[in-house]
Amino acid sequence: MTQKIFAAALAAALTAGTAAAPALAQDAAGMQEQAPQTFELTDEQVLAFIEAAQGINALVQEIQPQIQAAETPEAQQQIQQDAQAQMAGIVEEAGLTVVEYNSIANAARNDESVAARIRETAQAQQSAQ
């Protein structure tokens, strides 16, 4: 498969115990070329990332049984492609671009302070609810 739907199962740890919410990876190499090397992460971006990760997580949980039940590799690939389009929509509805979402996910994977900030914000949100 040229596209992987479950590219970076990072957000599970970041969103305080939810199941894996992958970073979008339509073409991981191309996305990394577009992603800025350094950036200032705002509180709004952290909140948008958490919102998007939670939405993606819910979608992944919904489609996993469909992928497993698909009778052909082509059917699996079609489900994955449809899901990727839905994931991009979730990210955009949260207020980020796919490149921004992937940049934040990559930063969190590579920088514990970013990961901790996302975890702490997600935990504070859960506590406030």
C-alpha cells in the first residue's frame, strides 16, 4: 500500500489513555518536506491537536472492524483512503492543516516537553469536564 492510515500511533499516550489516534500520513516523506523544522506551539494549536486526535481516534475505532471485515485488499485500501479523507476533514475542522497536525505529532514524538504539554492539557480538559 502506498498510503498508510496508521502512520504514527502517537496520540494515545498524548491524550491520556485513549486508543491510538494516528498522525495523517498520505505521503510521509512529502509531508515532512512541507513541515516546518521549528515552530512556536500556541495554546490554541495544542487544543486543536487534542480535538483532532480525539476525533481521529474515534474514527479509527469505528473503521478498524470494517477494515478487518473487508474481503479483499482492494476493499481494505478503499476504506483506508476514505478514512484518510475523513481524517483530513477532522483535522481541518479542529482548526489545523494536515501539515500542522503532523508537525505537532512529530514534535511530540521527538520532544518530551511538547508531549508533556499536550498530555497535561488533555488531562486538564478531562478534569474540567
